[in-house]
Amino acid sequence: MKKMCDYVNYIEVNKTPEELEQEFIREFVRFRKENNLTQELLSIYSNVNRVKIARIESGMHSTTIKNLLEILGPIGYTIKIEKIKDKNKDA
């Protein structure tokens, strides 16, 4: 019997979902700051409550894809699926 990895370009990832979530949060905050956006300003542009943005950034709220698109879309950004980099190769 064939395994799933026989059918797809499969890579075993050494990151847990929790590590991926923390990485996403760091990237989200970095993105906001690099674009000179406060939580309040991002809230105004996206029409998403500032408290919700703060909870996403603190890890208190696990957001939905729809919420992310509501936050990012009005300022000209989206989300995409990309392959996870092997943390052993990043070192």
C-alpha cells in the first residue's frame, strides 16, 4: 500500500503548531510596525476593533482567515500559503 508521501511533495516539518502560531504573530506585529501602523490606525483602516487586533498580537485570540483578510485587505495585503522552512536549515 502506498503512503501519502508517495503521492505528494512531502516534507517533514520540525515545527509544532504552537511554534508556527508564535512565528505568525511575530511576523504580523513586524509587518504592522514596518508599515508605521499603530493598532489603532490599523483598526481604523480595516474596521476591525483595536482590541481584537491587540488580542491577536498577544496570542490571546486565535483569529480566523476571514478576520485576517478583513484586517489586511483594506490596506492592500492578503495572506498566502507557503512552504515552511526547515528550522534546521535556517540555523
